[in-house]
Amino acid sequence: MLTAFAILTDGLVYAAYLFLVAVGLTLIFGVMKILNVTHGSFYAFGAYGAATAVGIYANADWPDAAGFLLMIALAMAIGLMLGLVLERGILRFAYGRDEVVVVLVTYAVFLMLEDVIALIWGRESYGAYQPMVAAGNIEIGDLVLSNYDIGLVAIAALVAGLGYWALKHTRYGRLLTVVIFDRETAAAFGINVKVVYTVTFVIGAMLGALGGAVMAPKISVTLGIGVEVIVLAFAVVVTGGLGSIEGALIGSLIVGLCRAAAVHLVPQIELFVIYAVMALVLVFRPYGLFTQAQPRKI
Amino acid sequence: MMTPRTLAGALAFAVLAVAAPFAPAWLVSLATVAFANGLVVLGLVILWRAGLVPFGQALFYATGAYTVALIGRYTGVHDVFVTLAAGAAAAGLVAFLTGFLLARYRDIFFAMLSLAMSMILYGVLVKTETLGSTDGFHVESGTFLGFAPAGALHDLAFYWLVLAVCALAALQVAIYFDSVAGMLGAPVRDNEIRVEFLGISVNRLIHLKLVIAGVLAGLGGALAALAVEHVDPSMSYWTTSGGFVFVTILAGAGSVAAAFVGSLVFELVRSIAVDLFPGEWQIALGTALLLTILLLPGGLGSLVGRLPRLKRKTGAA
């Protein structure tokens, strides 16, 4: 019983993390049809930004909440700048090329940004555990839960809810849906697709940085954290169906719970259970759980 | 079969073979690994011509490498011809089996599914402690039909072996590209439904390409394992696959030779970049890749076609 409960809570926390890193990726793919490898860099930049912010607030004598807000604000600001520079400076020259070629463009940028991180923050690793300690623990029966983890799930739920509301009930969200559905028709009706692309990419970048920022206190912020995140986020997004926010949500829940179950029951398979789940889903649903079948074009 | 192209290729390989004893040792060992990896890139060129880019080719690379290593460790057989054949066959078998699934996918999904499969192998290798977990283990150097040289002579002999394997593979792939199945790559890339309407099974065609590319990658991995005399799980990690894709794009799919030239250029550029700017070599690599994609969509190989005199002869390569 305790194991089942532990699997459930661990799974939820892991799913929250996966959703936060996957949602930006799936948004960018849904609108722009770009599988963005640079997402790992956004995550890493967010995490480093958060670590810097935690460093600032740990030295100053600020209340914990202010420190946490500074952490998120700094990471999102970095995401905003980075996203804007990349989309306007590099990516727009690759529009219209093969999907796979655009993936390689983002891969090249990812390689470059890995070294840029090392140039800015150096090669040593940073700890940013203070917010995690400040949040404290809560005991439910025999199980000890970190309040920070509960907050993480809450943030993921908030992002999911906000995203859903923004897509369905705001003017920009409706325009986005139109562009996703048919880019050319949308352009013919006077929607400025270029602006939609830029805004979407920047929002995706900010979401990636947010994912890095909230995870920073839980991990050791060091070089190479972006590499692992990309493949993980890809696996989640492909499981749910590329370009679908609901897909990212369900995908991260499935993958998160499966991984937690593996960690508690069969630790040997922990490293690849995520990819096994993804491969299994793709066998039965070749384009993920939440993608509608496309008519074949002759 | 002795077209000018084949003749030029044979000449290039002969020059490379003769030059080796006069080249510095570091260059020979660099070229050995580069040409071994060139075989993997050759396989990627076959797939790339059909519009497929696998981000998990390291699966077959590592399969070939670990097969050689395991045979050497548990049976005591070190003959390169036996172990190489076994490595290539094992990778081919894995490619044949996974091909039933992979051949159904295209574009990003193909790329990601192949990536997932290579990551599963990575996970298994990392968790297998008898195989040294993340450290991998040592591979004893191979013997050549009972001939067991040591030191510099061994390195030279092995370099010649790699060169011979590459020459054979290049010739075979060139013949394949001139066959109907090989030429159907571009039509599949442009519009596979039309190919289906011609009465050809695209899935079976792609399955065949996957097996060929898998065998080549297994061969490359087996040679690389014997060259560096060590195997570890990072051979199946996705960044290894990414490196191969990188070289494929850099070289372009224009010709068979481009795979080997591209691989050699890549290894040279990387070792020079690591030497000159140890902290920033990834920036150099990323910039090179970015500029190639944006300015030279056909890869470095397309530069040859731009030379006015050669253009007439090769036509639309």
C-alpha cells in the first residue's frame, strides 16, 4: 500500500517535471512544425539563471517567496531574450526547408549554446537547494513529502490550465489554432503568420526556461543537463502526439507513472522504461496517442 | 564496370594505402577511426537519399562493436575476419528485426523511434555490470589469419584492413546506387505514394535500405572497437548518432566518396578544434554545421560539382 502510494506521488512529481519541459517543445512543434533540439539549451539556461538568482537571494536577506519569484523571473527573462534572438537571428532563414534539416539547424545551435553556457557560468556545478530546504517537508502517515514537490505539481497544473484557457478563450489562442490547422489559409485571411511564429517560439523558450528554473533546486546545475532533457521531452511528446498540449499532459502522466513504478518495483529497467513505453505506444498508434490521422497527399 | 568514377576511387584508395607508412602515427590512427566511421555515414547516405534520417544509428554501431568485444572476451577468437563478419551480421540481424517496425515510419517519427531504440540499448548496457557498466571494457587487438603483429606494424596492418573494407563497401554501395532499388531512393523521398502506384512496395524497399545501413554501421562499429581497443555504452548514446548525422549533412549525399572524405574532414576539424580551443570546440562544430546547412544544402560534396570542368562529366549527380 505504501509502495503504491509512493509510486503515485513520485510519478505525479516526475510527470509534473516532464510536462513542464515537454509543453514548450510540443507548442513549438504544433505551430511551427519544428522539432526544437535547442529546447534543452532553454532548459539549461533557465536552470543556470535560477541558480544565479538563488545565489543572489541567499546572500541578501530576502524573504523566501521573493527569492523564488526572482528565480522564475530571471529564468523567464533569459528564455525571452534567447528565444527572440534565435528565432529572428537564425531559425527564420531555415523556414521552408525539410523538417529534418531544420532539426539539424537547431542541433547545431544547441552545440554552440552548450559552450556558451560554459563560457558564461564556467565549468563548475552550482547548487541551488535553498528554496527546496526553505519549503520544508510534510508528513502524511509514514510518507514524507517535500512541499517543494507539491508546489511543482501545482505549477505544472497551473501551466496546463493557463495554456488550455489561453488556447481556447483568448484571441491570440484562437489565431494560433487557426495557424496550426492551416498556415496558408490563415495567412490568406490576413493573419500575420511571421509574428505568430516569433511569439510562439518565444513562449516556448520561456516555458523551457521555466522548466529549468523550477527544477534547479532539485538537481545539481552542471554542464550537460540539457542533453538528457531533450531526449526525455521528445519521448514524452511523441508518446502523447507531437504538437498536442493534451498529448503532452497525458504523455507525461503515463511516462511519469511508468518510471516511478519501475524505480520502485524493477529498478534495473529504470533507465530505458521511458523509451520502451514510447516505442510500445508508437507500435499501436504510429503518430502518438492524440494526433489525428492525416490524409495521404498524392 | 571500370567506369572513370570507379577508377578514380580505386586510385584514391591506393594512394591512401601507399602513403600510410610515411604518415605520422597519430594521423594513421585518426584516419583508421575516421574511415571506420565513414562506413556508418555511408549507410546514412543510403537512407538520406530516401529522405530518412535516423537519430539512432548508434544502435547498430554499438551492436557491431559489442559483438566483436564479447566474442573476443568469451570465446578467445581474435581473428579480425571472423569477428568483423560476426559484428556486421549481428548488426544486420538487429536491423532486420527492428526494420519491421522502423520501415513503417517516416520523417521525425522515424528519427525519434530509431533514437528510442538506441537509447534502450544504452540503458541495457549501462545497467549491465558484468560488461563494465558505463566504463565499458577492454578489447584485445585482433589477429589477421594467424598473423599477429604488434605495435606500429599492427596499427598499419589494421589501417590497411579498414581501407580495404571501405573500398569494398564503397564499390558495393556504388553498384547498389546504380541498381533499380538504389535509384528508387529519390522518388521515395519526393513522393512515395506514386512509387507505390508503380507497383513497388516502399516498405520493403526501405526495409532493405535499413538492413544495408545497419550492416555498414555494424561493420563500422566493429572496426572502431578493434581500432581503439575499447567499447563503452556511449557508443550507443544519441550524441554518437547525432555525430554521424552531422557528418552526413556536412558531406552531402551526392556521392559515395563524400562519406569518407566528410568523415576524415570531421575528425581532423574536431581534433584541431579541440587542440586549439579546448573550451569552445563545440561552437566551432556548430558553426560549421549551421553554415553548411544554410549556404551549402548539398554538402561539401556539392562543391566538386560546382567546378565548371567536372560539371559536364558528372551531370546531375
